[in-house]
Amino acid sequence: MNSKPRSQAGPAVASRTSAPRSHHFRGSLGRFATGVAIVTFDGATKRRGITVNSFTSVSMEPPLVLVSIARNTKAHDELAGRPFTVNILGAEQRQLAMHFAGRPGQDPAWVEGETAPRLAGVLAYFECTPWAAYDGGDHTLYLGEVADFNYRNGDALAFANSGFTTIPESQLGIEDLL
């Protein structure tokens, strides 16, 4: 059998050498359904919120979560080093998502959290203290250590294919198994 040695970097990948068409790349990413969340915090001069769909758990011990915030958002720079809450939205909270995505509507109801402000009536929340921030190209990856959290029953608001949808609540969640 005749085999050629490969470089340690592996075969060349076309997307590394040429920029992907941004609309097609964004559309491809949009095929992955995500939940919808709002990151809330007290800014330098006022209370802030940013609608996101880039949220994930990172660690159970210590409890860490990550949000990815675009550098071009108005509140991006103010979030650095500040406690924040990740508010997971219920299916009925689409207008709240739009409010913090730049299409303001009715003022939201706030709850004074122990660590950071949060929104009333959300499906789940994670109050966080800053853990780390990492460069992520045109985004910053903010990690927070969860100081408080809770959830309620209900369907989740989701985003896929450039639109909102609903993820129905399952009948038996893993919480009941623990």
C-alpha cells in the first residue's frame, strides 16, 4: 500500500483561504434551532438588555454559562466586567425578544435579582458574576459564574430559519430523574 504523509495541519480547507459569502454562511448557521434569551445588566447610566440566541452551558462545577455578544451592539462595551442575567424566554414572550433586539415596545417588568437585574415571568434565568471574556472575532464570549437560577413550566421561544418558533415543553424533564 502506498501512502503519503499528511501535514499535521491536515488538508487545506477552502473556507480558510477564502471568506465565505456572509449571507450564505448566516443562512447555514440559521438552520440550527436555538432558544432565545435576553442578557440583562445594570449599565453605566441605565438598565440594559440584549436579545441573544448564542447561549450555552459550560461547566457544572463551578456552574458556568457563556453568551456571545456582537461587538457592534450598543451595550457590548458596557457589559464587560459587570454581573448579568441570562433570561430564557417562554414561547409567549416574542415581543420581549423584539423589544431588546431594537424594536422597542411596552416597557418590560423588571425583578431586582441578588446579583443582577432580571426580567419578570421568563421561562428560566441565570444570574451571573463575571468569570472571563474572550475574543470571538466580531463577538465577545462572556462567561459568567451562576450565582442564582430558577425555571417555570411552559413552552420555550426558539429561533430557526430567520424566524421565531416554539419548542413544546416535554412531559418529563431530566430534573424529575435526578
